[in-house]
Amino acid sequence: GINAEYGRMKKAILREDEVFRQEETKQVEFKAHDRLSYTQLTTREVDGRMFQPASRSICAFLNINQMCDLFLGVKDDGTVKGHHMFYAQKDHFKQALKLLLTTKFDPPVDDYRFDVFFREVESQDPSTVYDCQPSLTVQEEHSLLEQPNVCWCDAEISSYKNRNKKPPLYVIQVRINKWDPLKDSNKFELWPYYTNEEGKCYKRYNASNHEVTHHQVVEETKVDFAKRYS
């Protein structure tokens, strides 16, 4: 079943530049970058349409109400690249994701609907070190969660790279869980449709994200309601 498949994926060893063992589907998407929101993109990236923020995929996954996974650090063709991260970068990412989903999405996303896993990647670069610790305190506040500017924890990564050392590689796995009426803080009768920080609503069709209109949401909700109470 699908749960067994996800369990095998979690245990699988990831190696840099090898092909990921799963293809993109309605419930799985790859992105090489780790930009969560539109506000994290630079002007050049926005104007050149270089990246689509991960928030669009997360929104699309939430709106199909299935267990889904977004893998950040995997190219569209399935090549595993990963992201160099210390504990501080992991902490930054988790804080940024929680802030995005609980304060920028409408309605706010309950905590139980998302999880984050950091899957270590076996690097081919001999300069990758696994036992070094960042010199700055993890307790320092990440003040640049929603900006394209460099946070102190990113500067720490750069300082190691300048010494020809690189922190461990990770693929970031963002898990979207199904809606649970018993855990829903809004007490909705059906799972809600979400809009992201851009105020746009996305839904997953096949292996791609599509923006949906208010009219489409209303019509699909009618169908879902009829199925639930028929």
C-alpha cells in the first residue's frame, strides 16, 4: 500500500547526483530550490520566472486532501542534489514553514497537517564534513524568515564554504497530511480550500499545480459535500 511505499522511501539511502527512487505524481513533487514563499524570491528571480515558490505546491497538495510529499533538493528530472544544512538552517526552515502556513495561508493551516523531515544525502564532495558545529548559537532568533536576504545562519554556511568545508547535505521532505475533522481547529464540515501568501488558490491535477478560480472551488465543494452526505 501507499503507507508501506512511503516507509521504504524514508529508509532509502539518498546519494548525490543519483536518480530519486520515486517519480513526480499527483502526490509527489520535486524542487531543486528551497524557497518557500513568494516573498523569499529576489526581484531578478520573480522577473525572470526562475522559480515557483514551494507555497504553490503546498497549497495544491492541501486542496486535494491526500497525503503528499514535496521534496526540496531534487531536480525536476529526479536528480538528487540536496541542500547543505547545519541544525540552525533546519531550525530556520521549520520556523519559516510554520510562520508561512499558520499566518499567511487562509484559512491558517493546523499544525497536524504538515511535517518536515531532513533526509541525509551521501555527498560525493570530499570537503563535506559531518562532525563540525556552527560557531553561532542556535538560540539566536532567525530574523529574516520571509526575505530573500541572507540570515545569520546562512552566513555561517558561507563561512564554512570559504574554508573549503561544507555541512552535510539534506533533501527536505515536506509532508502534507490529510484533513482530520476531529483535529480541525476551525470545525469545518469538509476540508477547506486554502489560498497561499499570494492570495491564490492552487490544486493538484496529475503531476502539476493549477490555479483554480472561486467558481471552480464552489462547484467542486458542492460535489464533495454531496459525496460526503449522500
